[in-house]
Amino acid sequence: LSVQNNAEKQFFDPDTNIPFRLQWNPYRELRKHHSILIERGVISNNIDQSALINRDQNGKACYLCKTNIDAQNPKEILLELSLSNKKFYVGTNFAFITNNHFTIMNAVHTPQDYGKSVVESLNDFVDKTGGYFRAIYNGLAGASIKEHEHLQATPEEFPIEKISIKSSDLFFEDKRVRILQPAFYTPVWLVEGVDNACVNAAADKIITKWQELNMPFHTTNIIAAKTRDQKIFRTFVILRDKRKLACAGKKGAMAAFETGGNIILSCKSKISENDHLNEKNTFENASLDTIKQMLREIAPSADKCYLLAKSLAF
């Protein structure tokens, strides 16, 4: 589980202008090896179980509550900050995907359900870091802890940020905000503007309308960035359907890192008695077509995407 075993491939896609990345990162599997985490001091071996709060239906205490982190993760330092007038804590992600990969946890134990404050918090964070960090939100499409609201942050640019923009992609534009539907292998909306409040309102309308079209299943991945000149907010809304979270060649759900063009592979484990999935094989045999197919497999219904566009008015 050494990060020295990590490897990366890049595939430039001339059709979208995106330099897709495919990352072999067995270090991500560290999350499942509590014995190693205890040995390294990441997880305490002597926990006062009576001090733990917010247990799930299986009796496991929430991993993202500060009270539990203080008791269970002695090496984790949390920094307090305010985003969109809400209190959060920031902690390092020990099974990181990028350098300086952080988890941003709501100070309140509240479910990972989308509300407008989510996109407000994302853009507040990228604003307060001067565009140095990107911030992401996985709705119920890739979020591994659904009981506690959290975001993630990385200073690395997402490949999707380089996506080609054509005049035909324009959906709406005024002096404050521009809304685009660039061509991609799974549906994406891009909201841009210098006015944070207008960007938040437009992105929220897209996300809310999408969820209303099929409340049980529609969800999103959100990637928030700000140009390095610190002028333009860019919010990517990737439409997802909870019935189409996974694809061939990868175990588990595709999440915001993947839909942002950075596909993470880490697993070599057995799925069932007669079935094995070795993501290392996916990595070694991958091509640009592999990545395109992965993204196409998780694309929601084209009919629903069309209805969304028809229902939106700005």
C-alpha cells in the first residue's frame, strides 16, 4: 500500500480537448485495512466506545463527526472554518487521491442530501482560497459516507476544466452569468460568472430541477473552481442517476473525480466466488476508448436530460 506503487496514464481526447487521467492508486485501499491504520496510529486501538456518537443502523459511529474523530483518529488534526455562514471542519484525507486532498465536514451531523447551501459552500471555499483549491460534492453518486454532509478539496486542476466550448454549447447568457452544455460523454452543465450569488442560483436551479424530474434516483456530482485570475467562478454540474453509478472495469461508483476526467483504480479484490475484478488489468489495458465507454455507461437517460433543458428558464 505504498504510494510508490502508484502510476498514471494520460489520454488526450481531441474531440473534447480533455487530457483524461487514469490513476492506479492501490493506496486508496488503505481505508479497508484497519490493522495497518492502527499500526500507524491513524486509528486508536483503545477507544472509549461510550464516547462515540451518531451510530448508524449497524452500530458504527460516524467517521466524520469531530467528537468521534477526536476519540478514534489521534493523528488527525481538524481545522475549523466557516463556509456560507455554516461551520465546517477540514481534515486531511489519509487515503488521498492527490497531494493536499482534504475532506471538508459539516460540523453538524446532517445527511449528504443536496440543498442550495452545498453549492454556496463549494464556491465560498474556492473563493476564500483564491482559486488555488477546487472543491467537489458527491451527491448520492459516489459519496461513501451518506450520513454526514461533506465536501472534498484538491489543488489539482480537473481535466474537465479544459473542455472545449463552442458557440452552440451556449444555453443562456447575460451580464452576470453564462450557462453552457458542452459536449461530454456523460451530461454536464457548466455555469460561469463573476457574481458568486448568480452562479450559485443558476447551478442550484439546474440541480433542483434535475432532482425533481425523478426524486428517487436523480443526483449529481459538482465540481467548483475559480480561474487563477480570481475573477470567474466555474461550477460543473454532472447529471447522475443512482441506477447507473458503476461501469465495466471499475469496482464501485464513479464519483466526481471520475466524472471530472480523473479515473481512480485501486482494487484487485474478489467480488464473488466465481468473479474477480482486477482494476490493475483495466489500468494496464486502458485506452481513450476505455475512458469514453466508462463515462457513457453511467450517462443518465437522454430523454430525462432533454426534459431538464426544456424545463429550465433563466
